[in-house]
Amino acid sequence: MRFKGLTKGFFILILLVVTLAFFNIITPYYSAILWAAILAVIFQPLKNRLRDRIAGRNGIASLLTVLIICLIVFTPLAIILSSLAFEANTVYTKLQDNNTQFPVVVADLIAHLPSWAQQFLADHDLNNATQIQQQLSQVALKSGQYLAGSAFLIGKSTFSFTINFGVMLYLLFFLLKDGPYIVNQALESLPLSRYVKHHLFAKFAAVSRATVKGTVVIGVIQGILGGIGFWIAGIDGSVLWGALMAFLSLVPAVGSAIIWVPAAIFLFATSQIWQGFFLVGFFVIIVGLVDNLLRPVLVGKDTKMPDYLVLISTLGGLEIYGINGFVIGPLIAALFLACWNLLSGKDHQGNADELDDEFIEEGRQPPES
């Protein structure tokens, strides 16, 4: 004898258990899956153009797109990391040979701090020039070792990195090749209205594309400008500091200031007045203008989120998910707003985002064997 609803409820229980088990299996590769999906979204238009040029051969176009991604993304990244390792080694050598005034200047500044601050620094062995120099040397050495190891990850990385990188490229190929069909099957399985499904997926694609493209463009520009500014000011390791600024630009509004503000203080403390004023003016006016003009256009416009929400979600994402958080944080925030706007009626069938007709039509076609 079967009770009413028992069969359906038991099936839902099985579905829940199997789904949780599946996500538990793929959790170790969530970064590879995430970046494969994001790169597929970003480079889907390029794949379509290549496919049109080679008589509709979708598989070959997808393979060519993966090769292009490797050439324009991963190869330059390995070269940049090699240069950073060299710069970090140079800074470490100068610290070891005492060819820099930085530890002495910091020690002089410490002498003017309140007693409680001096005691705190003394408890952490940072109250004289020699100890500061040793600490800086260790930081520079560890940074150099990390960058040197990162520069050669492709050639001699750990087994885990190799597997994740291979999984990402493998998934990227199939997402480029069969992405519309996979998305169509996923959307068809969701028990939601058509416009709701399309709106949420369109929001996912738009935010992913805007966040990655915008952040990368802004980071590269800020890194280049920062390196030029440090070079003009005569600060050693301009390539290293510029690269750190590019990385810290992931954090809106305050990222690059973590590097240039201490540098400006150092210049003023060592009586390099014009260099200090130049650095402050250069970063406040030039670099700040770039961030304030480009970030709303490249990130805020497509995500349709206010700057403060982009900042908070980015910081929270970085705190929870690490480097992947600069995408996951704004993505979750955007989907959060989209869901509540749909629930409140602000977003409805009349103004919801729609997927491209060509993408939908392609998704209805079975994938090539």
C-alpha cells in the first residue's frame, strides 16, 4: 500500500541526496569549472566568428579559440611572473646588502610614534633598523620564491595544479563547443517561468563578463601606470610594485593605495620632496581618474549595481573564496538583487533580460558528435 505523495517525496529525497553527492564530488575542481564557464562566456563571440569563417565547423572553431586563449592569457602571464621573480630577487639582494634607506627611515619614524605603538612594534621585533631589515628580507625572499615557483607552474607544477588546469581547458573546449545546448538543457530542467530563467542566466553572463573584463583591463592599466610612476620617482622594483598594484586593483577604491601611500611617505621621510609630491599627484589624479572613469563603465554599467555594493561584495568574495571571490562576490550580489527584483515585481516579463535569439536557436540543436 502506498501513501499519497510518498512516492514523489521519496524521489525528491533521492534527487536531493544525489545532487549533494554530485556537488561534493566536483567541489575540488570548482575553480576549474568556474573559470571554464567564465572564459566560455567571454570568448563565445570569438568562437562564433571563427566558426562563421571556417564554414560552420564548430569543433575546430572551439579548439582554435582555446589555443588563442592560451596564447593571449596564459603565456603572457608566465612571462610576467618570471619578470616579477627577477624583480623580487633584486629587491631582496639590496635589502641583504643594505643598499636601501628604507629600514633606517622606518626606524626613525617609529621613534616619533606613541609609546603604546612603540611597545607593540617592540613585541613583534620591529623596533630597530636591523630587525626591520631582516623582516623585509624574509618577506622579499618568500615573495621571490613564491613568484619564481608560480612562473614555472605550467612546466613543473604540482599534480593538483596540473589536473585543475587540464580540467579547465577540457571543460572550456566543450563549453565553447556545446555551451548553448548545455545551457538550454539546464534551463529546460528548471521549474521556472521562461522569462525568469532567461533573466537570471543573462544576468550571470553579463556580470561574469563585465567583472572579469573590467577588472583585468583596470588592473593592467593601473599596473602599467603604477610602474611608470614608481620608475619616474626613482623607486627600485617598479615592475614588482606595478604588478602588485595590478593585483590589488581587484579591490575597488582602496587597492592601489596600499602600495603608493607608503611609498609616498617614504619619499617625504627621505627628503625626496618633489618625488613625493609627484607620486601623490600622479596616483590621485591620473590613476584615480582611470579607476573612477573606467570601473563604472566596464563593471558598474553591465552589473547594474552601485559602487558601494560592488566594493562590499568584492571584499566579501575575496575573504570567503580567495582569488575567485572577485568574480563570485559581485555575481552573488547581482543574482541576489535580480531575484528580489523579480519577487517584488520590479523586474517582470515586460522588462526582463532575454537571451540572444541566435544563442537560443543554437541551443536547440543537438551537439556535434
